[in-house]
Amino acid sequence: MTKILIIDDDTSLCELLGDYLKGNGFDVALAHDGPSGLAQALGGSPDLVLLDVMLPGLDGFGVLKGIRQKSQVPVLMLTARGDEVDRVLGLELGADDYVAKPFSHRELVARIQAILRRLNPVTQAVGALDLQPERLEVRYHGALLDLTAAEFRVLAVLFERSGEVVSKEDICQQAFGRRLQPFDRHIDIHVSHIRKKMADVSPDPVIRTLRGVGYQLITESP
């Protein structure tokens, strides 16, 4: 279970936020001043630290400096301040992200998950095809494909629904967030380019066309 350390002197906020994070599957530890927060960050092996700027004993910037002297644990700064100088200082000292209070708990969880995904990118595989979504990378038979962002989106839709026949309308909606217009062939063009780049690596067919219906990513390993 991912362990989150919250360092904040607002005990009510800590309890509410801690309960919300626990409800989302996180293990939570709390600290309410700078020195004890720094000690837990370095000795408690958290997976991520939520760090307030205004803390008794040692402010958040001092805690962040102490953490970065010995650890690369991801740190998400929490503060009531909206001053750009504080945001920049936190990032320059090694914070991974910065959220100003008041914040949405749902947004905070999304930020936490995004940081954890960046640090632990997951490679997904279908046959000879490997996708690493966080890096927008695709490998085919081990070779890196030089795809455009649009081509990656189209392939990612087929990848997520591998084995299914996916209509061009669905691909357009999921990849680009809009409806496919009459006589619009940009999905066909993107698929054609993807196929050509794959063929430069291996002639094995991976994307099947069902004329008048859509496309299918073949799940069997070539």
C-alpha cells in the first residue's frame, strides 16, 4: 500500500485529508511540525510527502531542504499562499508539484497519482507491441516507433481495446474528443502511417481493417 506522509499543523485538515486518502487506498502518516515531519520523512520511508509551507519549528522550505539532502521521495507542497515566488522557490528546492489551499481532495488525489505514475512508469504489452503511456513511447519487437502524438493516441485506443473491433467514430471520440465528420479520413491516414512504421520493423500484420466497420489490434503474438 502506498504510504503518504502529511506534514501540516492544521490538525483538522490532516484528519479530514487523511480519512479521504485512506478511503482511496493509501496508508497515511501525520506530522504537525517541521522537525518531526522531517524526521518521519527521512525515517518512515513514505512513498510521497504532502508538505505545508507554514509549519512551527521549521518551515516547509526548511523541511524540503532537509529531505533533499538525503532523499528523493516525491514531495507535493501544500500552502495557503498564492505567491508565485513561493511556488517557484518550492520547485527550485526540489518539490515535485505545488497545490494552493483551498484545494479539491479529488484534484489532490489526481496530482498524487500523476506523480507516482511518472516515477513508476508502467509498460503494457500486447504481443510484440509495448506501450509506455507516461512516456508516450511505443516499441514494436523491441524497436522504438517514431510516432506523432496523434498516431500515439490512435494506437493507444486500439491498444486499450485490443482484440475488439473499434469503429472509427469511437477512435475519434476517445483519441481526440470529437465526433468523426462525414468524409473525414484522418483516422485512416493515422492508421496507415502507424502500419508503415511498424512494417519498417516487421512485416507481421498487427492492425486489421474491417472495411466499413473499423480497426482491430490483433492480440496474438506474431
